[in-house]
Amino acid sequence: MRFILLITLIIVSVVCDTQERSPRVIGSSAPITSNDLIEDSLINNELVVSFVVFRHGDRTPDQAELDLYPAWQIDDKVFFPYGKKAITIEGRQRAFLLGQYLRERYNESISELYLPEEISVRTTDYSRTKMSALVMLAALYMPQDRQRWHPDINWQPVPYNTLPLEDDDLLYFDHCTWYNHLKYKVYEIPPIRNIIDSYRDMFKILSVETGRNITTPEEVFFLDNLFQAMAFSTVTIPKWAEEIMPQIKNMTKIDYYVQYYNRELTRLSSGVLLTDIVNITKAAIAGKEVPKLHLYSAHEHNVAALLAGLRVFVPHQPKYGSAAFLELRRNRVTGKYGVMVMYAPETGGPGLVLPIEDCGGEPICDYDKFISLTQDLLLSRQEYKKLCSTHVMS
């Protein structure tokens, strides 16, 4: 029954509807938009630890995206002075806006001074995520008098951590062969295959116009990214692409549906991060000192993966600067702990509180219930590396 419901929803969402939707919970309730309900839940409630996964700011295309459209002769000069796959001025502005939003939201839980024990920052090994983190941190930690080190520069250095590319579990979509194998198997499930095949005319147009044989939703998604990334430049998007853009956007939604289609794919995409979150929250509950704010400067896949792992994701591509939040909270009266999930689809908010599926539709999910709902997704880094190195027979 659940499978039929999900297929019905995806057909309605990505085949019939070309408009952007507000996030909602598949098979559960809508986002909580009542401020009264949220405020009632937060009475006598204190924030303990927060986790924020956000997408980098606007960027230029990378070569892999450009290679999908060899017929589009673009002079590399248009990428000056950024270079390829680099954050643009607009992207930097967006990251700064995100930092301001985080300061506003967490001003009561972290000091305005940069205190290294209060915050943990991690980026993927890409210049665009590193630069987004730097700009976001510039807004989050405007130097106070005690930390001002130069009279003319209203900025202070705040460090971040980055794992090597080959060890980074946040990049499951890039180098986990087992994840990609499982994803491509989902393409061949009959109901999914039927939906993809209904776009055969679009695939034909794309192949003719780009000069490259385009056959999968993933390739269409990368083309969609290419057109989005070129928005910074003076290069006009081809008219043929504008005419079929609604179909391209629908195919991007289909690909996002496939990416987290089952628990195994969701586990590979979010399991290591969820394990870190569970370990850190358990340590905090046990009274151990942990950073109050954990930030991850990453990609749209990571924002979507966390939402999927938290059972609140509806297929769509998170925008530049969007962010997913998980907050551990404690009720001062009862002493009980719970988690609240929030999603800011636009940079700088507003954030939508999303009730976790199967957790009663409340803004805050009981901590023990949250643990039971995510237990089957937890994945150690050792197990992740072992699974991702699984040999795939061609």
C-alpha cells in the first residue's frame, strides 16, 4: 500500500505539476506553519545542540556538466575571474545571508565571540563549499572588540575541517559505486521505468540539441544544473531549452525521488551523518561537553539526504543556500529530550518546521522515538567504506 501511495504521489508531483511546491511529508502531515503551535511546543524548552547542513552558494559550471552539451560552444572567458565550478559574487552574497540567518537563530545559544569549543564546521573538498563556509562564518562571527585584529577589516578567521575527497562520506553521490549501482537499478523498476519512458520525446530533443546521447534522469539533472549555473553569465540559455524547461525540471524531481527511493539508498546517503548526530546528541544528554552548533557546508544532495533520513523529504532539488536543520531540545519541566527538524528552502529563511513521519505530527519528536525511527539507517564510516567499495558486476 505504501509503495502504491508513493508512486501515485510521484506521478502527481513530477508529471502533472511543474510548479515548485512547499516541502511536505510524504504520507504524513504538511509543514507546520502555525506559529502558535510551534511557540506552544517551545515553551519551557531549551536548545541543546544544533546541526545544519546547507548547500553552497551560486556557482559556475563544472567541466562534467559542460561535457554534456558539446554543441554549446562557450568561451572559457565567461568564467573569469571565478574559473569553473567556483562560487560567484551572488553565491558569496547568499552564503553571507545564511550566516546572518544562523546568527539570528542561534544568538542565544552561541557566543558572539568566536569560541572554538562551541562550534564545529565541516566542508566537502570543493572550493565552492569551502568558500561558502568562509563567507557564512564571516557573517556568523563578526569580530567583537576583543577579537578585532585589524582596524580596517571587519572579519576574523574561523577554521573549518575537510576530509580528503576519497574519504568523504558526504560525497556518496560522487564516489560510492554501490550507491550508484543501486540507484541505477531503481531506474529499471517498472513503474519508474514507465514514467521515465514517458519523457522519450524530451530525451530525443536533448540528444539532438546537445550533441550528446542523453538517456538517464541523472544526465538531465546535470544539464539542469548547467543551465542554473550559467545564470551568472551573459550567455543566454538556448531557446529550445527554455521551451522544454518544465520537463527538465520534472525529470530533476524524478531523479531526486530515485536517489532516496528506499532505506538502503537513504542509509548510504545519510547514515554516516545520522550516526554522528546520534552519537553527539547522546553525549550531550549524558552531560558531556560537545559543540553547540555543527555546520556542514556541502551540496544539494546532502540537504536532501538529511531530510530523507529524517523522513521529511519530498522530491525536489534544494536551491543554492538552502539548509536543513536538526535541533536537540530539552523540556525544562519534564527533563525529556526531543528533536525538531526545520528546512529553509530559501537562503535566510523563513524556516519551515517539518514534523517527522510516524512521530505524532508534533513539532518536536520524542528523542527515544527519533532513535527508534532512524536506527536502521545508522552506518559507521568503516561499514560505509566497505559497502562503497563493493565490486559491481557489469
